[in-house]
Amino acid sequence: MLYIDRSEHPNGHKVLILYKAANYLNIKSLLDLTCQTVVDMIKGKTPEEIRKTFNIKNNFTPEEEEEVRRETAWAFE
């Protein structure tokens, strides 16, 4: 059985590389596994924590980010 040790990939970079490879090679079981791993890695985290985990740059200005938060307040409850 395959599994991904998330402690080995704290920033998520290798998991995303593996996801892309599984998608390109059309390996459904590995694609399912990597998708679930990403879900588990972001579950319960704030947007800031998710950005840090996957090294995602925030392209929003503080004003734009506040507007998005107001428009999607239901997601933060």
C-alpha cells in the first residue's frame, strides 16, 4: 500500500510534484492519494497557513484581501 509521509514534506512541494506526475501519467490511485494528502494538509488551516505550507505568494493588497473576506465571510465562520 502506498502512503505519503507528510512529515517528510512539510512545505508540500514534493506532494505537488507527485500530484502533477500522477496526473500526467494518468495513475488514478496515486492521483487520489496525492489529492487526499493535499486536502489533509490544508484542512483546518487559515489562508495564511496554506500559503506558507505550499509557498504561495499572496497577490492581494490588504484592501483586496479584506474585500474578499467580506464577500466570503461564510467561509470563515
